[in-house]
Amino acid sequence: MVDTAQNRTKVWIDAYWTPANITKDDAVTLATITTAYDWPDYPIARLFLDKDIDGAVSIGQASSKALVDTDHYPFCYDETVPITLCTIDKPGITGIKILGKIEEELRRIGELYPLGSLRRITGTVPKTHRLGSYFLFNIEYSLDYRRDLTSP
């Protein structure tokens, strides 16, 4: 796999994600959450209805800016990766409740494991959409981090 900011972010989330922290409405049954890259080649509703996934963490393509020293040589990169959390209402799942649990887990990871490249969750944008008879509850986070030229 190419070492992109998108891939590094997915590896970081997958390494520290604790599935036991996200349960369905009964507070006992574990929810099925997947991490994936943005722009799947199928409609997002299929993820929740056909594949029986309860929530998704979608990692977008990063924007990057090189920082240069006084000699105009780059010494690090400021990168911003969009992370979209999404879910829908299903039997046993209240979409907005599970979205809150997914948010808590992402924030937990950001607060406890910021190092490696000093990651910071810097902002959110709610983006709930209507998909036919369903509401897609989602929120987009911005993950910023500074990566030097030698760190992964």
C-alpha cells in the first residue's frame, strides 16, 4: 500500500479503535463499525442495509502543505484528513445515538494517542442527508497533523 496520509490515518484509527466502546441501543450488543476510504463504488445505503453494518468511519483524501526552512527546503508537511462518521436508523439502532458513540471513540483515540505525528482533531461539520426513506446521520471531522520528512 502506498504510504499516503489517508492510509496512515486508517492504520492509526484501526490500531487504537476499541469495538467494545460502541454498542447498539440495548447497551450490550456490540455494533458493527467499519473503517474505509471515501468514495466506495456502491451507494452508501448498501453498506448499512445489504452488508448489515451499523456505522462507518470514512477516511477522505488529505490536503497537504509543505513547510520550508530559511533555505527554502521542506522540513515537514501539515496535512489535513477529513474523517466522516455515518450511520442510519435501523431496528435496534438509533442513528444519532450510535453516531454519538462513534464520535466519542474517535475523540478518545485523538486525545489518548496523538503522537507519532502529533495528530489533532480540529473541527467538525454536521452533514446529515436524506437517502430516500432514510436519514444518513453523519459528521465530518478534520484531523490535522504535522509530519516530518522521515516519520511515517
